[in-house]
Amino acid sequence: MSGDRLRAVLGARELGWIVEKARRRLSRGEPVQGAVVQRRDPTAAERAAVERLFGRGIQGAALRVSLDELGQLLRGAELCDGVEAAVVALTGPVRDLRAEAARAEAGWQAVFEQAAASGDGRPEVGAWLDELRATGLVRRLSGGDVEGARRLLGQAVEVVRRLPAEGVPLAELAAAVTGDSHALDAGAPLGALVVRFAATVSGVAGWERAAERREAWDGAGVLLDELSAPVLVLNLGAAPDSLAGRVLSLHAAAGEPCRLSVRQLRRAPPRFEVSGREVFVCENPAVLAAAADRLGPRGAPLVCVEGQVRTAGRLLLERLRGAGATLRYHGDFDWGGLRIGNVVLGRHGALPWRYGAADYRAAPKGAELAGAPVAAVWDDELSAAMREERRAVHEEGVVEALLEDLRRGEGVS
């Protein structure tokens, strides 16, 4: 191959578009054999250069060049072994971008396959990984580096395998997995991945705002601190051999509401005296306030989760069950209420308390239901009844019946 002769024949600026289009085909993994390249609205100099190259006039407004014919010309003149060789000689080696993209995609697929294999098989983990892959978030957070993504996603899966946790501080969880106590902070790549899973298992819609992140982590048993979001209780007796137990006993004797923090439930938990007893659980603090006002210390033990079950509420319900209590839960008859009910009855083993399809049909109806329907894990007919009547029933609307149960100290399933 004569490089100087080749440049003299095909290296002219006016012929550069032919070389460029041929190179573009090669970089996409497309063959030059049988291909035709075209130049719309060529300049007079470009037309003249093509006509000189092939030794004939070119008709039509556009210039069309057969790469097969060009290859024959180059070989016949003993300039090089065809169009691909000419492109390499004039512009340098050609990267097969399509093949590179395929190899890169295979690498990314392997990253997620490895992450899925190292998970614990839970459907929610698989769904989380599918979402991360579909959104491309791992690629963006890792700067497109496959090995960096492999390390990042591996750490994320290791954190997720530990969720829900038993009230572990966020910094402690981060340090245990990565050695960096700030790795799960807001804005950190690992935190951005795992908080999405925490939101899913907590039933929280978002994670962008600080309050949403706190609720997501809290619902997954991870503490941003030990003092926020305490759980509200009434008439919940405990042995007076701990500080929290003495506080609970004083409040129960007076029939006054009391709040228990995560710190109290983790560091020096009270010894609950509830074996063989029913402990009632409600969603809204208005019910607990009414019980305190109307029944005082004569009412049955009552816990209020105040919406989503946060860490303090989760720890308390687990300790009450462990102490031998039977939990009875009532919540709002709306889709959000059913989501909370699925956690309390499905995860914490509570029994329904006036919280079935028959109770819903008999209750006075309120505002129109909004949002996507939710199936109740404890009553197959409840969701169907609510879809049929399309009205919500909030706890405040049935508070008289709830107070009567608390007065008698017995639940109605």
C-alpha cells in the first residue's frame, strides 16, 4: 500500500465525506460491501472531485458513490486492499462501536445478575433491582464505570439483605457494610440506592424530602436518631423495675397518654405485664385521646401507631407479642388505612378489631375514596366492599363502638 499515492487520490478535502460516511458504517458494525453513500447538495468542487476520481460525469442533483466500485478502483490502482483499508490508512483504526456497546451491555447485565444472585430471593429485592436497572440510576451514580457499579450495587444488596432491621442506627449500618459511617447519608450514591428499597418496604411514596427519607428509613427499622417519632400509648402497664416501666405505670394509673421512644424500647425496655391480655391498636390519635377523656384508667391498653408504623411502634408491637399479648387492630377504611393494616395484621400478627367487610358496610360513610385500591390481607371481601360503595370510613366516625370495646376490655373481630 502506498500511503502517499492513496492520499493523493482519496485524501482530498472534497472527497472527505466519502471516507467519513464509510468510517461511520464501519464504526456501527455495518459492511461497506454493497453500500452506496450519498451527498445531498454537493458543492461544485465536490462534484468535480468525484468525477475526476471515477473519470466520468455524474448526473443528478445528489452525488451517489458505490463503495463496491470505489473498492475496485482502489485495488485496481494497487493503492490498497479496498475501502476499509483506505479508511484505516487515512483516518486511523476504526472502533466497532456497536460491538463495544454490546460488550458494555453484557457487562452491565452481569452486574445486575451478580447482584440478584447475591440477594436473598425476596420478590421486593428483585423488583428493586429491576427498577434500578430500568432507570439507569446505577450507571449514573457510578459514572458509567462497570466495576465501580459492581462494587456499589454489591454494597447496596448487602445493606438491603439486612432490612428490615431491629432499630439499627443509620451510621452504624453504613459502617458495618462499607466501613464508612456516612455511606448511607442523603446525597451519597449508596444512600440514594438503598433509600428507594427502604421506601418500598415501608410503603412510603417518595424519598426526595427529608421527612420522606426519615419515614422510609424508620419503616425499615433504621434509625436516623433514637428520639424522633415515639409511639403513643394509653393504660399500658409494665413492671416498675425500669425507668420506662415506672413512667408507664404512673401514666396508666392516671389514665393519661404516654409516649415511648426508640431509645427507651432498645436500651432499657420495660417488662410488659400483658400475658394473656388483649392490647388494642388504633391508627389515629383522636381515638386514643377520646379513650383518655372518656375512660381514663378504666380503659383497656391501647397503642396508637399514628399512621405508618415507625420504628418505635414496630419495636413496641414486637415486644408486646413477645410478652404474650394478643394484639387487636383497627384503622381507617380507606386505601391508605388498608396499607397500614396490612403491616400491623400481616407483619405483626395482630387480629382485626371491628375491621372487616361487615364492619365497613355497617358503618356511616364519609368522603369518597381516593387513590389506587388495596387488598386487605386479613379479609378478602373488604376491598371488594369498599370498591363497591366507594366511600371511606374513618376511625373518628365509629369511635363510640371502639370506646365501648375498650371499656369492656374485649375485642370484636
